[in-house]
Amino acid sequence: MEKPIIATNIDGLLIESKAFIEPHKAWFERAIKKTKNDSLRKWIGRENYFLGVNEAMEKILPRTSKEERTRKARKWYQKDVISYIRSHQDVIKKDIAKKLTSLKEKYRLILVTSNTKDYINKIIRSSKLQGIYDNIIASRTEEEPNKEKLIEELMSKYGKPICYLTGKSKDNINTKFEKLDIKIISVEEISQLS
């Protein structure tokens, strides 16, 4: 019999959010410097930030396709995330990693992340978090992050998880899982899964 599935994120759960927020800010600061367009600052931290990424990349790489601009933008960001984690190992939540590893006896753990397929394994290796996940659902590098699409892929490949374990109390992916009647469990409630 198949083990029940627990879907999780990584941002805020296994790795503190600042490891993703600080490179996000740095990405926009770099784009502002390259484009000399200070109005890009308004996109920092916004849910629809990728509109600002597109605006910046059209100026930085005007002769390339949208897919190539997206690939390049996401590659720069993901490399910055890896670099941040390598130089700030304290952002890794080793106690949560240990708890998730202990859950593997009873559950299949699937990471659902808008980080890219090309880089998520590098992020996991840089964080020394290998072996926790049975499967990973991640974004394609040439596509904008799309959490709905990731959930659809999870459901079609593996079925409905019993819950979504998250380190974020407010995230639009939580709402998407709730609409599918999938229970959201916060990192503080992880003991429910013993």
C-alpha cells in the first residue's frame, strides 16, 4: 500500500525565508543598477513581482526571447539563493529537517516549490538537506513561477496529499491547497503528524 503524501514547501519551513528574500532584493537592486530605472524598486516583495522582472529583463536583454530572458533572470536569482545559503548556514532549520526525516517511515514527502528544477537540488545540497524528499515538483527555468501549475502537476503525478506542511502563514499556495480541501499544517503544528 502506498504511503499517504505530505506536500511541503521549503521557504520558511526548512530554510528561513530571508535566504530567499535577501537574494530577491539583491536581484532588483542589480536590475535597477543595470537599467538605471529606480521605478523597479516598487516590485520588491510584491506577490506579482515577476512583472517587474519582465520589465527589467526587456531592458537588460532586449534582443532575446521572453523564455530566454526568464531563464536568465531566474538563473541569476537561484545562484544568489545558493550563495546566500552557503554563506549563512544558520538559515537552515536542522530541527525541522530531522522531524521531516522521521516522518518518512509513515509518509511520502513531496516538495512543491517555485524554485527551478535546474537549481532546487543545488539548493538542497547547499543546505545539506538531501534525502528528505521522495519527489520534487519544481518550476521550469524558462517559465515564470506558477504555483497553480505546480499543484496540478502534484495532483496528476502523485495524487492528493493528506496535507500541505508550510513555514508560511500567508502564501497564495496555501489558499490554493485549501480550495482543494487539503489541510494546511504550519511548522508550529508539525507535531500533529507524528
